Amino acid sequence: MGRAPCCDKANVNRGPWSPDEDNILRNFIEKHGTGGNWIALPRKAGLKRCGKSCRLRWLNYLRPDIKHGGFTEEEDNVICSFYRSIGSRWSVIAAQLQGRTDNDIKNYWNTKLKKKLLAGKVGLNKTSNNEITTDSSTSNLNSGQFSASIPSEAEARAYGNSDYLNANGSTSSSYMTEMNHRQNYDYPGLILDQIDQFPLPGLMEVPDYSTSTANNNYSMSSSQEVSSLSNSSSFPMENMSYATTWSGKGGAEDQGLVPDLDFDGPHDLFSGLTFQAKSSEEDAPCFGNFYSTTSLSNSY
DNA sequence: AATTTGCGCAACCGCTTCGAT
DNA sequence: GATCGAAGCGGTTGCGCAAAT
């Protein structure tokens, strides 16, 4: 026996929403809120739609602060950075960009940004020291904050870092100590040393980074003083002036692994970009030098 | 002008996670 | 701790439109 359907599919409208339906949903939510129950909402609002469909329509289209299209270069960079770091967790990425939805970012990535990257048209700014920086002048980032310097509890959960969570689910002090420690060595915005927690889909072999961290550290050094960061999961973007040096050892390339070029996953994509980066130093695309062997070091 | 092809995006599907009981 | 319903999420699909032929 299969899973029970979330709604009576025979009695709900499907497909594109009409302007009337949009108005009904918008008016209802503006008046009553979602009531914390999307399943019941369409019935209350008088809509012949599935609750999930209503939720999606509201979150991705009708919400008043939604932006569509017109992604800026800075947004491109943020998306690239996070994709490199955490993969296709679009909701986490969307949380960093004011007015953007996960669906929008996902579509943008799949249809445009990925191609842009492959063409080498997206890149973080590079300093003369071959460091990667981002421009902090943007106002598109979520409320001027660049979050995820320290992962939220939800992110810790998502990463499977149960060690970092107390039994009651709150972030443990050891977790924060660990993350503050990382802050002193690593990139202040992204948890890139957690790359070892992500498999490398599509690679012919997958090295076990987790059991050999002494020799295989992905690391980043940062010029930013971060020791004063609070346990808040975000800090003002305008205060950031970090310059980040990427270095890698023990990665796919070091071990002579050959990525397939189907780009099934983030690491495939960025591994693929490495080759472009090497052949075009000037136009090194976003994180193209991540796998570069020019600055191998074991930090920590 | 008609047809085909490719692209972008909204919406759907089904699985996972969360929270209440 | 087990169960169940709802929410959340990422992958996929399908439609509409524009460009190419």
C-alpha cells in the first residue's frame, strides 16, 4: 500500500494558477496568515488547490518581497560560494539572498549559472596574492548580513553533526568552541573544511577524508580577525573585509582522480572548472583555483 | 509562414524531517 | 520510543515562448 495522497487529486485544480486564484490566496493570507496549516488553508480560503500547491505558490511567487530574475554578479558569487561549500541545498543558499527563493536559485543555477561558470564568466575577485575575495558593497545580501559564519543548529543537523548538538537539540558549547576555533583558521563565511563530509559524486574513487584529517586538510586562511565574533550565526557584511586563500591537499586532483564530466554534483562541476582555471589564469572562474596546487598546506 | 528546437520557469512529485501525541 | 500528519526540500517535468531553420 502506498503513501496516502496529501489531497484529493480528483477535486483540486492543477497546473498554472489563474490571477483569480492568486488574488484569493494573497488576500486570504494577508488577512488571516497561513494559520500554520497549509493543508487546511485552501479549504478555508475557498480554493480548489492542494495545500502544498498553495504553499509553493505563496512562497515562490506571491510573497510581497519576492524578486524574480536579474541576478547580480554578487549574487552569482554568493550562490557559487555556497554551492561549492554545501552543494545543492538551495534553501540554505536562498536564505542568504534577500527576496530570492530556493526554487528561483535552483532554476537559475540549472539554466544559467552553471553554464556561465563553465564558460568562465563568473568568478570571485582575485587579489594580487591569488586570494579570493568578495565585494562587500552589495546590498542584495540578506539584510546586509552574511550568515552561516557559524552554522545554525538546523545546518549542524543537516550536516549530520550530531556531536555539535545537545540532547535537547540546542547548539552545544563544544560545538561553538569548535566553530570559533575554525573561525580562527578558516573562511569566516563558509564552512569549507566540512567539504570532507560531502561525498564526491561522479568521481571514480572517493577518498576517505574523514579518517585522515591529519594529512588531508582542506583549509583556508583568512586575513579577517574573527576571534571577536559572537555565537550569532551572522555578522554584518559591511564589516567584512576578508581575503581568503584557498588551499587543498589530498583532494581528488592530488590523488590523481579523474572527474567524470557529467557534472553530477558540485564537486564535479568545480573539479571540471579546475582545468579551465589552469588554462586561463586570468579568467579563473569561481573557485577555479580551489584545487590548484599552488598553495598546498596543512593548516590547523 | 510553418515547423522544429532550445530555453526558462512554474509547478508537481515524492522523499525526508519535524513536531505533536 | 513509536506513530502519524504536516511542512520542508530538492529533483524533475511540462508548458509557453523565442530563436533558429
